Amino acid sequence: MKVCIYGAGAIGGWVGVKLALAGCEVSVVARGATLEALNSQGLRLHQGGQTLSAPVRASAKPADLGVQDLVVVAVKAPAMADVAKAIAPLLGPKTVVLTAMNGVPWWFFEGFGGRYAGTHLRAVDPDGSIAKAVPAAHIIGCVVHASCSLDGPGEVRHHFGNKLIIGEPSGEKTARVRDLAALLERAGFETVLSEQVQKDAWYKLWGNMTMNPVSAITGATTDRVLDDDLVREFIQSVMLEAKEIGARIGIPIEQSPEDRHVVTRKLGAFKTSMLQDVEAGKAVELDALVTVVKELGALTQVPTPHTDALLGLARLHARVRGLY
């Protein structure tokens, strides 16, 4: 099976190594130091006290790699517009595109959403170019529950979590999504075939839409964020706004914000991905995590004053640093 990893960062590299070791022919779209490292040393993964490595074919030009059976898109949301411009040579009529990304994806309302089905979300795809370049017919959604980081170009360290939740945007249990689930299981992932993958994406967002930007602004690990009474109360207000939006688009959440904090605390003191991006001087994915919630609030007529305040502060913080 020909698999291309588009975005050989921490999550993309983790997935790529395991698929290569499961027998897939893995290639990677990469540039600069990452491209050099992949061509000289392949992909490397530090996991469970051992180092796994896999030779891969890497190029900065997707046309060099050709049509794939599976393309795993594992970039941060701000990079997706550039991916859309270049991805065409990888896509054949039956190519599956697995979107292993945080936040609300551009295809969120494909085959889902009741009265909102088919809605174009400008926050994540302003001019519709992403949806045009990667049509919904190719997409299988993926929600990642794992923590990985980069030790260097092409060198991934896995910390915790091993779950991939996947599903067709329509929720159908098609042959291709069942086949993909079986492949991921063989590669060693705990794979869940979702009843409706948008719901899983929204539930993950419900936690990280607040923890990510608050940690990015303050530099605090998640335990310290939750230990501050005033910050925790503010976060809960944002979460309640998102909970009401979710209920109106068909994603009711039974938990309270406090219930979700218990889950977060079990992960210990860790730096969110957005805080890591700020420290590394990388663009932050605010739009897919927070701006889109503001847009969904307007769509569903749910007031979002606390979400707006969080967005404004996080956006200004990032703009001052040239990261948004």
C-alpha cells in the first residue's frame, strides 16, 4: 500500500514509522532540514525505551511521489492552504485522505449537521480553496489522542496515548474505512471506528480550545492553568458557550466543564501543542480551535462573549510575536 505523510512533524512522523513497519510503502512530503534528515536517516521514533526507524522516500515536490492509496495529512491548520495548492499529484480517484489534525476541519458539515449540513466555514477555509483541492469524497476524518514531540528533524518522541478515532464524514461504515481501521490496528494503533467522527473532533476541541490558547498566552503547563481559580472559572465559561453551540449542531455533551478538567488533570503537567508552537516560533492554529467557534456561535445564534475575549487576547499575543 502506498502511503504518503504530508506533514512529517511529531504526529505525522509517529504514524509514518508505524505504517512503514507494518509493511506500507511510505513516502513523505518535506522541506529543508527535515527533507535532508529523512533522505539520510529515514524516519525515527523513540517509543517505550526503544528506537524504531524506517526508510522513506522523501521529496519537497508531491509530483515526485505520485498517486497514493492513502495520504495522511498531519499539518497544523495554518499550513493547510499551502497543502491544498500542492496536493493534487498525490490524489487519484480512489485515494483516501486521512486528516489527522486538531480543531474543526473544513469538511465538518459534509454529510452532517442537520439544518447546517453543507455550511462552508470561513474561519478554516476562507475562500473554499481547501474544499476544492481536497473534495469530501476523498476524506476520512481522524481524531488523534496521543502526545508526541520532535527531538530533531525526522526524529519523533512518543510520550503517551495511542488512540486514533477515524470515520467517514457521513458516518457510514464503508468498506474503505473498515479496511483503513484494520490497517491501523495492524500497525499497532488503538483504532476506534467512530459512529460520527465530527462528534469526536468536537469533544476533543471542547477541552483544547481553552487550554491551548490560555497556556500559549501565559506559558503555563495545564496543571497550573487549572490550579488558578479565576482562570479556571473563565475557561469554564468559554466551555459552556461551546457546549451550547454543540447542542444546536447535533453534538450534545453530557459532561460538565469540571468533569473534563478531571480528565485533563490525569495527563499531568504538560505543555500544550500551542504553547510548544509559541516557544518554537511557529504559527499558532487559533482559527481551527477558537475563531471557528466564534463563527459557529453566530451561525447558531449562541452569544460567545467569553470565547470572543479568549480569541482577542490569544490573537493579539500571537500577532505581536508574528505567529498569526
